[in-house]
Amino acid sequence: MNLENLRLKKMMSILEGFGIITQPIHSLMGEVVTERNKIVHELRNPDEINEEEARKTIEKAIQCLKGLGVS
């Protein structure tokens, strides 16, 4: 299995399966991915970004990094 070719959701499941991340971190990662996809694929005007929602998403991403032991 080549990790570079795995989709993010599959990789997240593998990380959880091996106990590298917890289920709550797995869920947070899913939320961050959903928000990221909205910005990348659906946003038409950068002025439409809700700063409070962006801040919450960044905080969730930081929690995910801590869960991975990166920060």
C-alpha cells in the first residue's frame, strides 16, 4: 500500500485503526476537511469568508495537529 495514493478519509481511518489518533480527533479532522472543501470548491468570493467560522476551523485544525503530536 502506497500512503501517497490514499484518500484522506482512508488515511484518517488507518490512523484511528492503529490508535495513532482518537475517534474525537478523527471527527475533528472530518470537520476541518469539510470546511476546507467548502472554501476550495464552493467559495466564489473571498469576501464571503466568515471570520469567526474560519477561526473555529483553524482552532480545530490545531487540535488535530496536537492529536497527531505535531505541535
